[in-house]
Amino acid sequence: MEAAAPVVNREPWNKGKIVGQKAPLKPKDIWALRVRLQMENRTRELALLNLGIDSKLRGCDLVALKVRDVCHGDQVASRAVVMQQKTRRPVQFEMTAATREALQSWIKARCLRSEDFLFPSRLHRSPHLGTRQYARILHHWVERLGLDPADYGTHSIRRTKATLIYRRTKNLRAVQLLLGHSKLESTVRYLGIDVDDALEISEQTEL
């Protein structure tokens, strides 16, 4: 008779970790971070932050952008359309004046051409900034703001403007389009809309 295999007590992968949606950044945190990046002349990081917020793109789409994706000729455009890697669906986004200025400064500083990646990697094995590198940059941002890095991730940047738009307008369909979701249910889950939100919208709807 064979001996029973020893029981291995494995800890769950999520022990000690916060599971679920990562929190969006608050407007006051965004402004504080922008000021710091400007004062320290961190041109690349300022362009990355501003574009990440305006575009509401997933990290994998944001880091893979090329200069031609956001520029018309030698000028940064006010709007852009990008094909999402995950859904293979196009999504359109606007770029504010502050974002256009930050991108223009970054492109000029690095002498980037139309066919170049917008955020080239500093590592030889990668042609552009990787998602892990992006996550490490965000981790550093969050620490500098005095926030808990466990509460935030790259999706925090994607969710920041979308959450603000929803809170101000309660227009789920608009947010769905801006995030490039194919189903409204995905947007509801992504924003973390709860019963209180639903009741508030219901109370404001008269028949």
C-alpha cells in the first residue's frame, strides 16, 4: 500500500492583498502630481500621466501608442482613435490643451518621428515602455502622494476620468463609449456602481 502524499498547505495567492477594482485617483492628487512632475522637469512622466487620464486606455494600449496615433503632421491632435488590443474595437478620446502641450514637449525633447513609439523603452529588449514599467512608474507616483500603493494600479489612471464623468453626469452610455466597452454591464462593474448609485438615479427620474 502506497503512503499518502504529504499535505501541502499553500497560502492563497491573494493573502494580504486587496482584491477587486483599483481606486481612481482624486482630482486633488492628479493636480499635486502634475505640479511635482512639472517642477522636476519629468517631461515623459507628465505626458504619460496626462495622456493616460485623457485617453482612458488600458495600459497595454497606452504604452503601445505611436506618435502618428496622436499627431496630425507635427502637431498633437485634439482627438484620436485607437484600436484596442483586447476587444479589437476602436475607441475615440479627446486630448486637453494641457495634455497636448505635455505631449508636444515630450516629442520635441526626444526628437520623435511619426513612426516612433510615443514612449520608447529605456530597455534594449523592448521597443516601447512595457506595462510592468508603467506599473512601476505609477507605483512611484502613488508613493510620492502618500497613498497606499496596494489600493492603486494602472487601471486607476484609466478609471480616473471615467469615474469623474459618471459622477458628474450619471450617463453610463457615454462612459461606456469612452471606455470602449461592448456591454453596458461591463461599464457598471468597472465603475463599481452600487445600489446607492442606482437609487439616486431612480429618484431623479420622473414619469
